[in-house]
Amino acid sequence: MAQSDTATLTKTHKYLTFKLSDETYGLDILRVQEIIGMMPVTRVPRTPAFVRGVINLRGRVIPVVDLRIKFDAPSAEDTELTCIVVVQLAGQSTVMGVVVDEVSEVLDMAIDQIEETPDFGGGVEAEFVRGIGKVDGKVIMLLDIALVLSRKELSQVERLAE
């Protein structure tokens, strides 16, 4: 095996893992700006149900998306572990918050711990799933946060920040 092949196999990437319902998800740590505790969110009329509203974060208006609603997970009350992960979308200046049930940990995942996203068939749109991580017997859905929202949804969220 060539030296570059060995380097590719041992390359790792960091993911912030979090829980939604009983599922574990991961976000590229380079997209995460900060994690903040739940705070009052101002609802904005006539926005999609998955948009909780906006927050004022150190003088900057940040739109907040509820991933439970976006992913059709059962609704649940916020707890002391519920928090907002502030992310910057890849290749864009858009910053938004995503509400998650609980932040777990930052994991290093090697290339061989990540499988390609399976074809879910039946018209299921899962292009926002970057891959499936396998760590310590757990399955972690690795998200491309920039693709979680459609172009139309993203433009609605961007307008909230303006």
C-alpha cells in the first residue's frame, strides 16, 4: 500500500454528536460556532413550523430551527439539557441555531468508521445525511447541516436574520 493510501485510511474527522429523541446525530465540528443553553426564542409569524423563531445573540439576530420538527420526530418539552447549537452553513455566511435535545460529545471518526448513506428508496430524500458513523456499536447519522433545509426553506431562514 502506498504511503498516501495509508494516510487516507487513518485520517480522522471531528463531529459534534447530539441526541434528538432516541437517535444520535453528528455535525462537522468545523460548522459549529458555539453551543448555548436554551433561551427565550421570539416566534416570527408566518414562518414554517420547524422555525422556532429568532434569538438575539450578542446583538446579532440568529434564526433558530427545531430539528425535532424538521425531522418529524415526536414532540417533547424542552429540558435542562435542551440547547441550541449555533452553526455556520458551508460556503455561506448564514448562521443559524438548531435546537437539539442534548449535546453528547465530540468524536474523532476515521474514514473506515463511516459508511456511505444507504439508498432509502421510495422517494425518501436524505441528501442531508453525509454518511453513517459506527462508533462503539452505536450508529450516528452524520448530517450536512447546509442540506437539512431546502433552498426555499433556507432563503426563508436567511430573511429572518436580515
